Amino acid sequence: MTSIERIHTGARMSKIIKYGGLVYLCGQVGSGDTIADQTRDCLARIDALLKEAGSSREHILQATVWLSDMADFAGMNAIWDAWVPEGHAPARACGEVKLARRELKVEIIVCAAEVNFVN
């Protein structure tokens, strides 16, 4: 039976969960004043966590993007489209929600395949 590996685990959540060749990341947010700044920073955090978990943006299977205001959709997509490697776009959903802090504009949750998973 495959075990569940939890990385950077606190009382409320783990930043990374690895199970059965899949990598689940908790929601990532970014810093900055604009949607572009926050999206760029958020995606850099995702890159770092995926690398730590043995995966990469080329292996993302699914992404959920939450925006505090759908008026930022085009601005977020401009950064997203440049970040996703050509031919590796994941299944993705995007919606508007009230995020945890007023200054947050975007939160992204991803699930990816572990690169060298051996069952």
C-alpha cells in the first residue's frame, strides 16, 4: 500500500501532499500590489514547491485559480500563459471568490504528477 507523505505540515494544513505518484499543493498566493505581481510571485512559489516534491510545471495535471475580482482575469492570464510550457496546459478552472485577506488578488491550487514515480 502506498503511504501518504506530508511535507511542511502544520496544525491546519500541509503545503505538499504526495500520494500514489501525485503531488497536491495547498493554495498558493503571492505578494505585490498588482495582479501581475501577485500572479508572478504565486507561480514562483508553485515552481519551488513542485521542485521540492519531485515535479514541475510540465507535470501539472489540474489547476484551480481563484480571483478576488474577475476584472483581473486578463491580467492573470497574461502571466499564466507565459508561465505554462507550450503543449503542457493543465485542466484548469477559474472563478471569483472572497479570499482570506483583503489585499489578495489571486490564489492557485495545483495537482501534478511526480516525475520519477515508481509504483
